[in-house]
Amino acid sequence: MRTITKRTVVRFFQKLVKDKAPRPSQRNYLYALKKYFRSRKRLFKALKDIKIGKITKKEKGILTPEEWAAVKKALPEKLRLLFSVLLGSGLRIQALLDLRVKDITFDGQQKGKIRVQNSKGGQPRPAVLEHEVLEEVDRWVRRENKRQEDYVFTNKKGEHYLDSSSLNRTLKLYCRKAGIEKDRISCHSFRHMAITKNIDRHGLVHAMVLAGHRSTKTTELYSHPRFDFHMKKFYEGAKNRRKTKPQASDHAGPGMDGDAGGPRLMIDATMEVSKLRLQNRLLEVENREL
């Protein structure tokens, strides 16, 4: 213990950096040393001076609708269906590989419902599959004569996929064949694409429920909106405003006739904000009393 000094620790971390050890591992080493030497104040103080660089977040490889159409044409039938199910349901890849025929509802009032047995939290949860993709899966299951207990997707040997590593490599290969270079493309990218699509179509809260998240903050991390989508919404909003003829408002005062939609909308918005502030104040008072 006497041989361990600040210089020893610094050299140890310099070696980690030289060996290109992942920054999370460096953080774990630093945390373990701090916890172990907490009783030795001098060395613990020296450890406080060591700083680990921030982890740079890399952007997930995402396919645009045009790129997905090109890759889809290049994929063989089974893989095309597999990735279509990922995009049409937003499932995690391992949940899809563990999916059995009995877990999918093909008809009835709950048509398209999926029972995810192997979710990330360890608890089963429901999911939804788009009807267009559901019909393709139904035809696939019937043609392959799959039973209720069979896995929907199996490898070349007809066995259960152990993990998604081979599928990730295959996806990159077919992306290159389609002339698309995506370094960080993987099966999980389709979950990002599906959640982004659900946010655009149904809103953040519905997308959160469909993804099986507990917080909208988690769902927001999966959103990859394209600029052209927002530009389209911008011009659609402008068209709708031109088509809608503002009517005379009860709030119109001197210098504000019924055609002046801007001031009227500002007054309405201000009143709504005032109502929300009042509600928040009442909630704060109730919480203090409780």
C-alpha cells in the first residue's frame, strides 16, 4: 500500500489512455479507486484532480424513406420481411427474434397486437404491428407451415437466432449493395426510425406508449426528424392560415377589427397562459398544505 502514490495512479491512467481503453472503463476505474482510498485522505485528494474526458455521443445511422426503399429492393424475401416488421412495430431486435407465432394476433378486434414476452425490463408488454406488414407476416407463416410455438424468424439452419450480430453485418452488406454507406447502421436503427415515424404521425405521448417507454424524455432520444419534414409542416401551416378566414372576435378592441387575426390570437394565447399559471399556483398551494 505504501508504494501507491499520486504518480502511480497518474501513470496507470496514462497507460489506459495509451491503450485506448473506453472512457466508461476509465470512469469505472477512477470510481473504484476513489471508493477504495476514501480513508486515505491525501491520495483521495489527489484522485480528485484526475479528470476523464466526456463521452462523445455518435449519431445513430438512420435510413431515409428513399434509402430504405433502395435497401428493401436489394434484400432477400425473409430479411426484407424481418426488417419491415422492425420498422412496422418498433420492436427491439432481440424481442423480434424471440417472437413466436402465437404472440401475434392476426384477426379479430385486436388485430395487429403483439405480446412481447422478452422486453428490456423483463416484463411482458403489448406492441402494435402495422396491418400492411401483418398481412405479409401472415402469408409468410402460412407458406412456411409454422406452428403456434415456432419462432417467426429463424436462421439459415432453421434455428433460433442467438443474437443480432450476423443480422447487423448482413444489413451493412446490403446497404453497400444498394449504394448506401452507413457506418453506424444496425438492427436497432429501425427502432429509431419507427419511433421517429410514430412521433411524426401520432405525437410524442402515443409514440412513448407504443415504444414501451416510461418517460417521454426517453422517447425524445429516439427522434430523428428531417429538416424537410419540418419545412413541409411550416408551409402546410401557412396554407391553412390563408384558407381560414378569421371571424370577428369578442376580444377585438379599438384598432383591432375582426380580420386582424394576429392580435386576437395573441390575446387568446395570453389568456391560456394565465389560466395555466393560475392552475400551477393552486397545485403548489395544495402541495404545501399536504
